[in-house]
Amino acid sequence: MQNHVLDYLFDIVKKVPNKVAYSDGTVDMTFQDVYNEARSVASFLHNNGVYREAVVIFMKKQPKTIAAFFGTIMGRNYYVPIDSEMPAVRMQLILENVKPKFVICDDDSIESAKSFKFDGKIINYDDIKATPHEDEALNEIYSKTIDTDPIYIVFTSGSTGIPKGVVACHRSVIDYIEQLSDVMKVTEDTIFGSQTPLYVDACLKELYPTIKFGATTYLIPKELFMFPIDLVKYLNEHKVNTICWVVSALTMVSAFGAFKTVVPEYLHTICFGSEVFPIKQFNIWKSVAPNARFINLYGPTEGTGMCCYYEVNRDFELDEVIPIGNPFKNTEIILLDGDNKEANEGEICIRGTSVTLGYFNNPEKTSECFVQNPLNPYYPEIIYRTGDIGKYNEYGELQFVSRKDYQIKHMGHRIELGEIEINVNMMDEINMAGCIYDEIKNKIVLYYVGDMEIKDLTMDLKSKLPRYMIPNSIIKLDKMPLTTNGKMDRAGLKKMYQNK
């Protein structure tokens, strides 16, 4: 039984050592390159007494960052990715939490790293990537590894302003990659186009299936997502056939007319997630890639990435929501109501191997979200409460309803802000829309990007929504603020409204 995630790399490097594993379009790394440099990183950490500890990787999105990740795991440590896209305050909080002995940087980040306060050492990746391999020591380290050893900590936002570090282990990642790869039908011919930053768990969808199958991943430069035509040309140039993007990244291409100039020529698998895909924009993608498989993925970082999937197999009306379908094999989804009873609609809770180890150095928050299964009073069994509301539709498919904190009480009515967004996104002249709620003034605020005038949008909404759901304020933007992961930045919208 496999208990080490890097067994994928150890096996594939023997089969296709000279094939390109990761590329940013400029710099390529073969599987042999990745293996050699990862082994050097592991040897460096061993020589410096770093074992079963956090190693911060502060590098840009590039192939050698992945080798640094793997080298950290190879030394039986766990990597903590950070990036200059993060606010400096957030990075400082992460460093204070994990207290690393080493922060591995590149030329672009090393000066910035020196501005942070922590007791560890800063090292340039290029100075250690050729460290002689300590094969005997690394083989012994490998033999002692068990599948519940952590391999990474990914920090997510915390409601208190303090980021939460989600700890994942070999077992949950292996299980995730096995199930996800089966759903996506990954092979050695798969060419991924990676959209997400390397400091979020979403990048797992490309990084690990690549070493499992001997596929290839292109790390798409972030700036290309500001130029949709060039982005599609990049996909065609590198013959990318599989993408797993957040919905905002997909709609940025379809909503702004890129397909009038160029269409993707090689895509056969298009996965999306993290947000509801407006049907109008989905249909545009479907029209330019009619033979592609479209797969909606759902899951939180605390569930090792995605845990549910739905392959689109029917048409949807503009006011419908694409289901999140069914859980991966070896995962169970439980919907719990307010009394902790199983229900047809309730909070989505995850049960199984995909549930991560909890939050690093944060037992209080861990005990709040990683809880005993209330349906099982007989023995210890941890489930993860996602904070998402789901329900089963008439086909027996799981459907995302909203975040628990995305439901509001307005004018005596319970309202899903997502329902307002769906109705706005249906309109022909709308490219993107996002709703927030001002709790102090009890106002629904709608932001949108598009050619429609505010008065026309208001009139249209009045014909579609009850009076209590009509936004109290509608604001037109030139562009929608996005998080570094490419999702709509709702917190940024709220701050924008508060500061206006």
C-alpha cells in the first residue's frame, strides 16, 4: 500500500526521466531535474538538522518552486508556501505561527524576506539546488515515513483576521489524487494549464497527477489572465488540453469577447470550481469547446481540495445552478440541519480520508470545525463542517446553496445573495456581478461589470425579484476585484463600500 506521496515521482522518473514535467513557458524542468533538485533540497535540510518541521517556501510561481516543495517532503518535513502577492502583514503572521528554521527564497523574494522578523535563516534556492545527495540518510528518512505525516500547511483566511494553517498529510493527498485523476481521466498525454498560485491548495490538481502519470504542467503567468486573447493563444501554443480554473478566470475570458478572436484548439477537459458558474458564461464556453468534458468540482482546503464532482451532462436554464454532484470514492457527504440531524438541505460536512489533520497551532479553531460525527456516538470519528449549505435536487445530485454566512435576514426575509447574483448574471449586457450586505445600514449592495446602465438593471431586477430582494444600492465598476486566487474578492467589495 502506498504511504508516501513522492512514490509517484520515484516511479515516474525511472520511466520518462527526460520528459518535461513543469514549465512556465520559458523555463522547463524534466522529471529528472525535479527529482535531482528535490533530493538536493532534502539533503540540505538533513545536513542542517531540519526534520519533521515546517519549511517556508517563499518563491514565485515557477518550476523550481515545485522542486522545493518535493524536497521538503523528501526530508520528512512539511512545506509552507508564501508569495509576494500576499500582504506583508499576513506573511509575518504565518512566520510567527510556524516559526521555521529555514525560509527558502529565490532571487525575487530574498530581499523581501529579510524585512520579516523571525529567528530562522534565509537561504536562496539556487545555493542549495546542487547539494550532494545524502542517499543513505534520505533512504532511512523515507523508511520511517508514515502516511499520517504532514506534507504541507496551506493558510486560509480566518474570521478573526488571523490566517488559519490547514495541515494535510500523505494519506489525504494520495487519496485525493487517486480519486481526482480517475474523474479527470488523466494520462501521460495530459497537458495541464495551471491557473492558481502555488501557495493555495488548488494547485494540487496539477502538481501531483503530473508526477503520477508523467503528464506535463504549464504554470501560466498571472499577468496573462488580464489579457484573455493572449491567454487563449498561450493555451494553443503549448497544446494545453486540461484546465482546472476558478470560475472567475473562465468568465474573464468568455465575458470579454476573447473567443471572437481566438478559440481553444486542444481543450478536452475543463474543470471549474470555487464559485457558481453563471449559465450564460458556461454556455459560451460550451459553444467554443462542444466536445470537451465540463466538470464542476467542489471542496474546501480542509477537505484536501475537492471532494465532490459533477460532469455536466444536460442543459441548464439561465436561472439554474450547475450541481456539485456526488462525492469522490472513499468520501461521504453528510448534510446536517440545525439540530445535527441528517437532512435533505443543511450544512455540508465531509467524512473520510480526505479530511485533513486540522489547523496548525490552533486547537480552538480546530475543535470548532473538525468535530465528532454527531451521527456516530459509538467511537471517535472526525468530520469537517464546511460552513456551506447544500441540498439534493430532484436528480439526487448535491447542489451548493450558499455559505452559511452568505445568507442574510433583510426586511424580515431570509435571502440568499447568490440568488440575486444569478439573476443579474443572466442579463446579456452583464459580464460579472457580486453582492454584499451592509449589516449596519441593513442594505443589499450590488456591484457589477458590464454595459448595462444602472437604471435599466434596476428595472430588469424589479421584474424578476420580489421587492425585498432588490439591491438598495447598485454600483457599476470598470473591473471586478479578484483575490490572488482569481476568485471574486467579496471582502474587497465590502471594504470598498465601507470606505466610499
